[in-house]
Amino acid sequence: MIRYTSLRLLQTLPVLLGVSIVVFILVRLIPGDPAVAALGSRATPQLIARVRDQLGLDMPLWKQYFNFLGNALRGDFGISFFYQQDVWRVTVERLPITLALMAYAVAMAVILAVPCAFLSAARRGQATDHAIRILFTIGLGMPVFWSGIILAYVLGVKLQLFPITGRGDGGLDTLMHLTLPALTLAISISPILVRSLRSSITEVLASDYVTTGRAMGLTSTTLNISYVLRNSLRPVVTVVTINLGYLIGGTVIVEQIFSLAGVGSLLIGSIATRDYAVIQLASLIFALLVVVTNLVGDLLYILLDPRMALHR
Amino acid sequence: MSGTSKKTGMIVAAALVLAGGGLVLHLSRENPAATAPAAPRDNKTLIVARPADIFTFDAFNTQDDRSMFTQLTVFERLVKLSADGKSVEPELATEWTVAPDGMSATFKLREGVKFWNGNLLTAKDVVFSLTRAIDQKGSWGFLFSPIKVVEAVDPQTVRIVMSEPFAPLLPALSTFAASIYEEANFVGQGAAAGEHPMGTGAFMLESWNRGQNVVMTANPTYWQSGKPSIGKLIFRVVGDEAARTLQLASGDIQVATDVPANQIDQITAAGGKVVTVPGSSVGFVTMNHKVKPFDQAAVRCALAWAVDRESIAKSIYFGRAHAAKSILPTSTFFYDSETSPIGFDLKKARELLASSTVPKGFSFTATVPSGDNTKLSIAQIWAAGLAQIGVTMNIEQVEATTAQEMYNTEKFTMRISAWTNDTPDPDQLMGVALDYRPQNALHSSYRNDTALNMVLAGRSELDPAKRQTIYTDLQKLINHDCPFIYTVEEDRIFATSPRVTNFTPNSQGKYSFENTNLN
């Protein structure tokens, strides 16, 4: 297990290298650079040349990349042009809020999805099943920016149940502040969870060992939790890990709506200002997050189904 | 096996919960500056939500409105615009005299004005600040181009010497670009001077959490006794316009800027107040005259006559705009609406097009910044008008910075935007639009020496009546030659909590808070 984990972690290195090359080239291929973004319409060729010289943007691309790579290997990701601060500090100090938001959203989505999927599968073809499926299909159709605004208006402004802006002062206060953003994200990903979990539960419910268990007199609680749910959970892990990219995309929008200073909103702002150093580090962090989550997903697979360990 | 897995599962679950909890707790310890209060802690904290952060406190390279307006709050200038926007009043200077030949002006500084650090304002600081302001290498040097030198006569007196009479001197000195700051602090800060201002304004910078907020506290040594009444002023970044409206309704913020017209009803229904500055921004279209057939005035004017300005004002701005009659906002000095302005007349547009080399029409691509639905809607309404005269306008939505690069490098055909002025004097806008030497007439490649000479004459003419004639003639020239196309003049809209009083942005839509109260 340790060897497997170490190997998988080693495999992240070429992924990160690839991502760094692609992001490095892509951001420089888009017209406009930090000088243009900062100087706007009054930019004179002289001012632009001066800023480009200051930022080293007049060097050949390959040289800029190797400078970046060499410095990054030493833990130096450069200085943000816009923030005028160490990029590592700018980006990493925003990471906890984004991670907390994503974790909270996944937890909420699972809490929403598991009972609904169970109910839907258990009452397959009945009114409850149809109602649940329609409800979650509506959720799937709602764009994140719209559902976020509606939740903020109804639960935040009208009912005043949750705050709608900022990150709070830590602990329970932060949890309250993150509730609406996390719920917004949960609504967007839970339909996919419900759908896959429902079909998985339906399949397990029809399996022989469930029939046997039932015949042996197991209580429905034991049967459902220890046998049905446990054996149905694997698709959930797959769906969550696969949809992490989508979740990151949603986080970017949700952070804007709820004024959360996370990495997502930082990345969007940095693309507008062409803050290359921040874009590079934020992209690497997100890439690392996807790779590590996939690894965690694989490890969870083994925990859920020890037979999987034999195939490693 | 099952039992072991259960235990492992529980451990994993517990670890996840702890990690999540730890993360949440960690948030309160990490970056304390970033955890600026989400809501006012007392009734004297005013939170203003704006769509983006500022770039700098240094006017030298300032480009964005947010930076300009923030600089107006922390710094002061020798003079300021009067409340009606029609004249200038004393600020850091108590009196001034302009030499009869118009070649110099002498300013007497207000006694006893202190910077936030307690140091007295002297002529040396004014000379330092204004010498940087007039530097032609800076972004705003053009506003002061006739100024040769700024010199200290004595510690309380400053003289500005010009190379020619300079009529817009006082309005130019009222702009953010002529802000006065402490020389010792600026020099001492070195490259970080744009982040650590030292001014005499009503509010002093407490912290700037980039991308999140600018926190300011009342200046205890402010020279206007009893002001400001607000203890703390926070400019918070709220990128989403709907989120700004929601935060105002929930009481999280007290002022929202950049309010779209379609949210006014929602704001007033929720008890909010709407503050509008009429006529401070004019929809503006730049054509690249190097691209044929935009080199012909008949074509440009035909396109201009096909803009249904009334429909745009009504359907896009919900009545919070009106048909523009000049490239100048109405609040500009010497604005003249009686200069045969261009309206909506498809017959005239067809006649003009018939007299050009493309009598049957042509097609072209207009660039609109992506995400800007207002500009997109304007383009769509205009495209419908153009289709009726045989012209096809393809609309290309381009990411904002990319669009900026296309404009700066003149790789565009048509750019749909809007503009505002920073001084009420028409010299600024007429200068950048018609003086082709510094910026190729807003990158349009329009070259008209008659227009250029009129701009220069208007700048050096001290007689207001003669200036009125010059600027009236310039507005007529623009309506005849159509180097640029104006669309509608829109209100600048703010929303405030009913608790806010005396929030009065000036005629250019610029705001400061020394007179604002929070009840």
C-alpha cells in the first residue's frame, strides 16, 4: 500500500511538469500581457516596453520557462505582478478557504444524495422515485451563478438564516459563512451522485447476497447499511473524483458570488490581469488537487472493497 | 475483515472530519488581514462594494476608475470641483492668482495641514507631487502638457510656470492626477510607494488586502474639524453585480457602485436608495480608419445615423440614459447640444452610404468585451439598424484584456465602449480624441489638422466666450466628419443603504467620503 501510494505520488511529477508547460505557453499565447492589462488604453509603447523589461517578458519564451522551472524547484514561484507579493504567499493563504468550501460541498452533496438515492432505488418506479429524479434533474439544470444568487436571496436576505458574504471569523462562524456557497455547489454535483448511486443501489438490491441476507432474517437496517450501501458506494467515489474539475469550476463562480477570497476567484482575477506567476501556481495547485484526489479515491476503493488491493 | 474495514472507515471518516474542522479553524488564524469584518462592527463603519480591486495609490501609472476614486479619498489637491461641477474651489490652496499673460499661477497653501504621520504639508511636497504629475512619461502628463515647471516660492507658496497660457489649469489640478502626497514618505518607500501612501485626506490607509478590500480609518488630524463622521471606510471587492445588490439588501454593505439600471427597482423595493449622476458617461465607438471603408466620412456618418439611440436608452438602460448629442458628456464645460447632433435617420444613412464607394453596403466586425451584456445589447440594436441600410455588422465578443491589446496595437475594426472625463474641461476628451500625435487619435488613425489646431487653440485661449466658440465648432466638426460615433449618455448609478446621507458623487461620478454620514 505504501509502495503503491509512493509510486502514484511519483507519477504526479510528470503530470505537474506537463501542466506547468501547457499553462506557461497558453497564458502567453493569449493576446495581452501584464503590461497591457495594467496600463490599459493609455499605455504608450515606451511604458509597455518598460514594464515588459521589468517583468522579464522580453526574454525568449524557453528562457522564461526554464527560469520559472529552476526557481520553482527551489520553492520560489516569483512575485505577483498585481499583488506585488510572493506568489506562494498570495496563493497558499487563499487555499484553506477553497479546500474547506470544496470539502463542505462534497460532504453536503453526499448527505443529500445518499438517502435520496436509497429512497429512489427502494421505491423504484413509484411516485417518490419520480419526484426525487425530477427534483435532482432540475438541480442539474440550474447554473451555479443562478442557484447561488437565489439561495443568497432566499436563505440569506429574506430568511436571514446564513450570512451571504465573506469567510467569517473562524470556527462555527466560518462554517455558517460557507454553508450557502457549499450548498450551491452541492446542488450542482448531487444530481450526478444520485443518478449513479441509484442505479448502483438498484443493482445491489437485486443481487443474490441481498436476497440471501433477507432470507436469513437480517434486519433491513443491517442489510441496507452493511451490504447494500457499502457495495454501492464505489461509484460515488468515482463520480466525486471525476467531477472534481467541475467542482473547481463551480468554486470559481461561487467564490465570486459570496465574496470568498479563495484560489478560484484569485485565478479568475489573475487571468484578467495576466498575472502569469499567480496563474501558473494556482493551476499547479488545482492540478495537484485533482491528482491527489484521484489517488485518495483509489485508496478509498481499497477500503470499500479490499479485493481491489489484490489487483494493485 | 468486515470489522477491520469498519474501523478503518471510521478512522478515515474521523480524519476527514478533523481535517475539515482543522481547516475551518485554521482559516481564522491564517492571514488575519484577510478576515476583514464581514459586517460593520459599529454604526460608523461604511462598506462600499465595488467590482474590482485597485491597482495602485500612485497616479503616475493609474488607469482604472477604482484606483482614481480611492486616491481622491486618501489624497487632496490644491483645488477641488465645486458641488455643481461648474467651477473649482479651494482645497489645500486657500487662494491663487493667475498672471495676466496666463503664463504662471501662484498658489497659497492652507496653514497647518498635516499628513497622517503628523508632518506638516509644505510647498516642497506640492512641488514634488506636481513635478511627477506633469512628467510626460506618466500616464496623465498630457493633462498638464503646457506646464514647464512647478517651484516653491516659500514654504507656503507654490508657483506653476507654463510654456503657453493654459486655460484648463485649475480643472486639471482638481483631478486625482494632481494629488498631493508627502515627498519624504514617497522617496523612503521606493518601489513600494504606490502601496504605502501618505496623504492629508479625510481617511488614511489602514490595510490593503489585495483582491479583497482596502480598509481606511478616519484621519484624526484632518484639517476640516468635525470631519469625517465615519470612523472606518472599507472598499470591498464584490465582483458580481447581483451579489452587490444582495449584500446591500442584507445590510452587509452600505454603498454599491456600478449598479446596473435593471436592478434599480429591486434595490428600491428592498428599501435601498439610488444615487445617480446624470450624464457622466457617453457610449463611444472607435473605428479604425486604416480599415476601408472607414476612411470615408460618408460611411462613418452613415453608420452613425443608423444608431437607434432612443431604443437603446429605453430598452437597455430602462430610461437611465438618453440619446447623446456630442462625444462630450453634458456636464463638460462648453458642451453644446445645438451643433446639429446626429440622430436616428435611416433615410439619411442610406443617402450618405449611396455617396460613398460602398453604396450597396458592406460587412465588418465589431469588437465587444466578453461578459459586457450592455455593450453587446447596444451592438445588437445597432446591427439591426445597419441591416436596414445594407450593412452587416458581425459582433465578436473578446476577453477584456485581449480586446485591450487589439485596440492598443490597432488590430481592430470597430470597438464599442464608453468614456467619461476626469476633468470637466473639454480639453481632456477633445485632446485625446483629436490630437493624433500621442496616441494616434485613440488608435483610430484619424488625422485632421484643422481639428488639432482648434484643440490647441482651445487649450491656450483664456477668454471663456472664445473657448465656447472653439468647442462649439469642434462639436460641429465631429458631427460632420464622424471620426467617432456617440451612442447614449448614461447615468452613473450607485445604491446606498437608507442610513447613508451626503453621499454625493461629482459630475464625473467621482466620490469621496469626508461629508458622508452613516445614521
